[in-house]
Amino acid sequence: MHFDPFQIFQTSKSPAGLYARKKWLDEAETFAWKNDFQETVSSLMKDQSADGSWFQSTVETVRHLFGLHLTVRERTADIDKALGWLINKTLNNNPSEAPDANLPSDIIRELPFIKAQDRLTLICATLFLACVFQLENDQPVVQHYQLLTRWLADHAGRADLWTDNSNILRAMIVHPVYANDPATLKLVDDLGENQEPSGIWPAPIPFFLTVNALAHLNLESAHRQWLKAFPFLLDSQKKDGSWGDQDVQWNTFLIVHALKNKKCL
């Protein structure tokens, strides 16, 4: 790297910033980090309803659970209750229990997803959270992974569905089985066919999210795309060590996390 990519996380109290300070800046034993950690986790847990949700909203529950994934990391009784509510609300076939409609345009801010079809976005987010909190073998979770593989097969080659494909890829890569499913391999190969000589992908394929996702996969195609994108990463880094023009800390977190996975930092 031309510039220090860690400086943007110093003193940050966001979930991503706290993760960076703990994992990459070795601050876990400092008074400042512990104090900031407690403040952020208390804020995340505030207003959780008795049913486990936040404000009976799938979007808010996803946001809070993702923040807890980056901070608390391990399952607790409160996290289990929230996961149970979210899975029951999102991974079902009852129209009267459908998740929130007309999701706000900024739903994906500081989440590893991009705005796409509302229901599919929430299904992918729920599957992602179920896996990172070790619920990947729950029956509704497995059933919906099977549905995703069928969806990919039914919509193969649809260039207009890359936002949906991006969210599906994020859900697939965190599952110990479906990360290596033929549908995932085909999706990664399709990304490679769309990658431009500069290393980026055409819109609406999200660059930072895609680079991060590929860095989580132990696949030859994913590695080739990573190598192709790496020069662009070097050239697009700003002097303060960050990447991106919006949500700068979040985008930098995605890239640093990818660099760490690839042992480039």
C-alpha cells in the first residue's frame, strides 16, 4: 500500500471501526477501546423489543445484528432471540408475514449488500446473519439456500440482475457448503467474464463489495479476479489511506478486510 490504511479507524466507535481497532490495531486491551466498545454495544442493544426485533422492522433488526456481528461476535440469548424473529419473519412463505416492503434506498449503507429486489435482499441478509452466527444448518436456512441455487439457475445470464447476484454471492460465501456449490462457482466465473481490463466491473456490480467477497473464496477464478483488481486498488487509494468517495470508512473496511484475507497486509 502507498499509504497507511488503518489511520481512518483510529478512535472510531462504529462497529466496523471497533472491529478494526481490535483486530488490526491491537487495541482490545486498552481502556479507550473497552469503553468505546461498551458504549457502542449498549447503543446497539438499546430498544430491542421483547420479541427480539428492533421496532418490529426486518431492516432495523438486520442492521443491529450486523453491528453485533462485528462487535460482540458470539451468540447471546438476546442475539438468538433476534435471529429467531428475523428468520421467522423473512424465511417463510406466508404473505401475511412478508418482510418490510418498499425498503429505503439507503438500506445497504454499511452493510455488505446492495439495493436490489426488497424481499430477496432481506432473504440474503438473513441467510448471511444466520451463517455468521452458526445457524447454517437450521431447516429454513438450508431450504432457502436451495431456493437460491435454483434462482441462480433459472436466471443465469441475466445481466440486469447483478444487484441480486451480488447479494446472493454474499450469502453463499459464508455458508460452509454453498460457498463451493456449483451455482456459486458459476456466479464467480460470470463475474470474471464481466471484469474489465482495468480490474473493475461495470455498473451496477459494486466494486468494493465484490473485491471483499472474492477475497473470502478459495477459488482460482476468484483469485485471478483479485489479482486483476489489485493494481486498481493501489492506484485508487487516497493519501489518508482510505478508499471511496462516500461511506469512506466502510469502503476502506471492506478493502482492508480483503487485503488481510489475502495476506497482503
